Amino acid sequence: MKHLLKMLDLTGEQISSILNLADQLKYELKHGIAHPHLAGKSLGMIFEKASTRTRVSFETGMYQLGGQALFLSGNDMQIGRGEPAEDTARVLSRYLSGIMIRTFKQEMVETLAQAGSIPVINGLTDLSHPCQVLADLMTVREKKGRLEGLKLCFIGDGNNMMNSLIVGGLKSGMSISVACPVGYEPHEAVIQFAGEHEDRFSLHREPLKAAEDADVVITDVWASMGQESEIKRRREAFAGYMVDEALMARAKPDAMALHCLPAHQGEEISVEVFESHADEIFEEAENRLHAQKAVMVILMKNEA
């Protein structure tokens, strides 16, 4: 494992290894056990999309691992003034031990990885959100004791979250059920992958059908960053796709409800469901820290 670019690149065994290390690092942090695995290492954090959780969790995580994180705004870098991504990757590879980038196009992440000589971590693209999904899987495994054999349901847009949950869930032995309106399906590469596991994957137009007997229900905003001009059209398309008490009643009685945040309560998730599952949702947010620390240790520990 050289990079973390998208969930499609990981094996089920690699996902388990990341989650096992994340559990260990979380335990050590809670019990005051220092783990300076990345002492003397530096992570460059490139942000072309704004963030709360991604920046704070990566920066804090590097500090807890004994290293340092550098915030690099896309507006302030030469990459934002026309420097080829390949040149940026080659320069940063001379300074840093790893790069985390939060951007729009998956191609940017892939290019940095191909041109540079240090690990690259996808902090979010329009295609994939592997760090968030690793945190989601970690949270489900904490609460349920396992992943294999569970049913995960995602309600909403076929965005980076749906893409990554389908792949990560299937590779972890889960059954995956998703519901989205026509025209808002997951990426074609994800559909192709899911087709190889058709006995454990289903795509629905009716949210209540998708949620039947689910062990965990997950949703996300209907309009992601960069789609603000589509908000009105998307609200119309996603009418009836709210994760509310009626939908949760179709899931198992002890079903979890998760949201990667920020949440628009009263839109994609009801206030009642959000607040009744707030402990799970904010544990999920915390687990971004632990899952990402595990990824950084695995990728960067042996980097110069």
C-alpha cells in the first residue's frame, strides 16, 4: 500500500489492517500512551475545497504522531497559478514525507501520486472519500462488533460517499443497499464493481425498500460542495429521500444512523433521527482522527 487514492484500490485485508491499527491508536490515545510513530515527518495538506473535519483531524493526528502538518491553500500555491501538478508533486516530494489533498477532480490526486515519490492521501474528491468511509466502517465495527454479514443502507446522492461506501462495504463482507433518484446513480466504475457482488448489492428508487432490515443507515447532503447552483433542482429530485423515523422503522430495531457531516437537519435527515443517533454520528466524526492516523502511519512511517 503506497497511497490511499480511492476505496477501489484497497483490498479487504488492507481495510481490516487500517481499522485494526486505528482501534489500537484510539485505545492508546484514550489511555495516555504516546505513539510518536511519525516523529520528524511532515505532511503537506493541500486544500482546494474548504473543510472543518479534514483539516483539524489531519493536523491534530500528525501532532499526536509526533510529526507536523502544513496547511497549503490551493489559492496560495503555484498549482493554483498554472504550475503543472506533476511539477508540484516532484517539488513537494523533496520537502515532505506525505501529501494529503482535498480537491474536486480525482485526476489531480492520481497525478500527484504518479509524478511524486511520496505517499498521497485522498482527503476528498468528487469521486471518492476513502478517509470518511474508513471512519464509518470503524464506527460500525465498534458498535456492532463486526462488519461481515451486516447490511448497510445509503440513502441519497450517488456521490463520493455512496461510491466509497459501496466499495468499502462490499470489500468488508457487508451487504449494501442504496436508494437514489434516476440520474443520481453512483459512478459507473462503482456500479461495475458492485455487479461482481450482485448477491450482496441492490440499488433502489424507493428509500423505504432499501432500508428494510438494515443494520446501519447512512446519508449525506443532497448538494455537495461545488453544487450550490443545483440546490433547488436537487431538493425536488430528492423529495421523499429524508432519513426520518418512518424510514428507520423499516431498518432493524437496533439499527445505527450515521452522517458524515455537515448535516442539514430537516432535509436529508430529520431532527429526531439525527438527535437520537447523535452519539453514533459524533463518534463517527471522531473516528476520522483515528482512521487517518492509521493510514498515515502505514503509509509514512518508513518514508524519509
